Amino acid sequence: MFCLNRYKDGEEIESDDHFITEVRGNFASLIIKDVVIDDDAEYVVKASNEAGEVSSKGELFVNPSGQ
């Protein structure tokens, strides 16, 4: 068993209709549906179990339409 945590700019976020977590085998993805300006942020996903912890970080830049 493992624990998966998601963070937006350091604040933990929960999976919902906007932030979807998908796990396939040993891989996890954070999917952001219908991206808006407020989604512009640094995202971190951390997975942990009895063997340790691993994390992945990415930054999402959102430009308003027409700019």
C-alpha cells in the first residue's frame, strides 16, 4: 500500500473533478481539467510507502487567451 499526496504551490490539494489523480502500475499522473489562470503554479506529487518516499515536480504556466 502507498500514500499519494498532491500539492499546488506548497498547499495540499485533493483529487476532484478538476484535479484528477490517475495511477497505472508504478506510475501516477496529476491531470488538470479545464485549465484556468488560477492553475498557474508549481505542482508536486509525492508517493510514499514503507520503503520510502519519491516526488516529482512541475510548473504550469498559463497565458490568457489572446495574449
